[in-house]
Amino acid sequence: MTQVLLRNADTIVTMAGDDLKNCDILFDAGVIRAVGPALDAPDARVVEARGCVVTPGLVNTHHHLYQTLTKAVPAGQDALLFGWLQTLYPIWARFGPEEMRVSTLLGLSELALSGCTTSSDHLYLYPNGARLDDTIWAAGEVGMRFHPTRGSMSIGESAGGLPPDDLVESETAILKDCLRVIDAFHDPAPGSMVRVGVAPCSPFSVSRELMRDAAVLARDKGVRLHTHLAENEEDIAYSLEKFGCRPGQYAEDLGWTGDDVWHAHCVKLDAQEIDLFARSRTGVAHCPCSNCRLGSGIAPVRAMRDAGVRVGLGVDGSASNDMGNLIGEARQAMLMQRVQGGADKMAAREALEIATVGGAAVLGRDDIGRLAPGMRADIAVWDVSGIESAGSWDAAAILLAGPMRVRDLFVEGRRVVDAGRVATIDLDATVAEGQTLVTRLMG
């Protein structure tokens, strides 16, 4: 594979030590070979980075990509979590394989333009022949590093759950398909482009038995575990009423704490639960925009970080965020912690760390999130010569004053965004295809 020399970057934010000024990055075969000034690589293809800040690719730890086709649904725009779900379930029930494929192409492209090189996804409904495979193949088309999770719902309305009965599956079928997709797609090797997880949707849509059995299955297969937890006050009330305990205790009792587990949201964790997550090295996907959109609250990220909890960022599904901009999510995380605790409670650099190093740790990756020799070549190039950074005294502080869209993005050394445009798929045609599907869903 041809070497690539990213040359003359104004600033390289390595997340592996000090920032570097006027330096280069050399990479090939998906791996960074050198970072430093005036690198000698006469045969390399040169990408000029003067006027740019270079960061590690951002890592998205929670998404529902299928929801990309249900942004800004009028009846759900002002609803709280449970009502919002009940509004959208009937629409999602009309999805099939094509909706899953196109929504994934669109959602991952939107993420890529915001500097994201690795994304997880939590797909927990499979109507009309849809399979997790549809999203994995689409991620391969875009060229993103992908952590799909085989989600599930098994308790429908007739059994006291929240989802309609036609969107739930038998627990036997769920576990069988978890094994199928793990065996077919999961790659634990360094530099892997696909790692599969197991992800029952939430405590209010699956049984205790499925939660416990899913944890046993995942650990037997050596894959990670993911679910929603403690998202809002309704979530806490449901746990106390149905299980007689708070969500953290419920998770611990069923084997859902540990360094192979990460939970989405955790807005309402109390001090004891934060301590539990820190001691057990359980991860958290913080989704500030979605939490604001649904009125769920502000997650205690400062307290989590101070206690040693591993925290990454997630854009959450596009039906509860209405966009998938991960650099914007990092800015929002910084601002919300400042609103809650004061302007000194989260620096721009710490928020960027959560979006890179933090997300990598939550997903169990030690090969991404930093720019250093031996790390994978997942690289975001931000042009800071434009209006967004005009007047900035610190160009590297892009969360305070900087672009919301990358100039270039490399994933495993492959250029996914080139000069501000997705280079791997025909995005205009995909947008048109998506709008056709939305029109059909509205009809």
C-alpha cells in the first residue's frame, strides 16, 4: 500500500502527549508509522495540511442508526422518552432491510463529516426481514470502523412492556441470532473494522432472564455488552416499581457491570452507582444532545470522571437528537458540565479527550484514539483557516472556536472524506434514496 504523508499541519493534537506544531504524520497499511517534523518519505503520496489542526478520529459510543430516517417527526418533537418511543414504534415497524441499509449509509456519512472514524450502533428491532447484517454491509460501503450491537426487545405491551408486540422477538430466537452474527462478523484482531456486541434494549423491554443469559453468552464469545440505563426519572421509577432496586443494582445483580460493559446515558446515576461503575470499570456513553432534546437531564459526567468512570460520547439515535454531529456533541458535553458546575468544570481539551481516548476505552480499543506510531491511521483534518476559527488565539481549541465539519478524514488509512465531501459513496444519490423512503413511510 502506498505511504501517505500528511504534511505541515499547523497543530497535531496527538492525545498521546504534547501537541506538535508544524509537523507531519506518515502512515501506510492502516498504521501510523511516524509523527514529527520534516519526515522524510520521498515515495509517499503527500496530503498538505498547512492551515489545519489534526486530531485523532472521534469515537461514537452510542447510536441507533436506523432512526436517521425519522428525524423531527412532528408528534415526537416535544415528547418525553416513553411517549416519544410510543409515537415512533409504529413507524419503525414499517422498516425493512432497505431502510436499515440507507439509514446506516446516511447516518455514518453524517458522522464522518463531523470527524468520526469509529461508531457503535445499537439496533434492537428487526421488522420485515431486517437483520444486523444490513447495517454491517452498509458500514463497509462507507468505510467506517464499526461496532454494531445485536440489540433486542422481548417484552411487548401485552406482557407489561413498552414496545408493541409486533416488534418483540422470542428470547430463544434472540440468543440464536446473537451467536450467528458474532460468528459471522466479529473480528477481535488489532485494527479490526467490525466488532460485534450483545445489547438487549433496556430493562423495560427485556426480561431478567434475557439480560442474564445475554451476559453469559457475550462473555463466552468474548464480546462486549451494551444497553440503556438510568436515562431519566421514568427509568428510575420503573426500576424501583418492577425490580425493587435502582438501575445500578439491577445491572450488577444480572452481571451487567465490568470492563466489558458500557451503558448509554446514565443521567440519573447516584453517588453509589457512580462508585460501583468506577470500581467495576463499567463504561458510560454520554449523550448530551439527546438528553437535552428529551428533557432527561444532565448526566453527572464531572462526578463520573473524578471517580474514575470511563466515559465516551454518543450522538444517540437521530430521532432523539435529529443530527449526528460528534464534534458538536463534544462541545455540548463541555457546555452542559459548565452549566451544571461552573466554567472550570470541563475544559475544551478534556471534552475532546472524552470524544477520542475516552470513546476508545469504552469500546475496549487500545489501537485508536491517539496519534502515535503503531496506532491505527484514523485521522481527522480540520481546516482552521476559515470563518469559524477567525480571531481564535488557540486554533487547537476547536470546541470553542473551530469548524464543525472536517476537511479530510482517514479511517484505517483510507480517505473517507476528501475536501469536505464523502469520498466512498455517492452521498447525493443516497440522500435522494433516503428521502424517497421517508416519503413512503409518511404515506
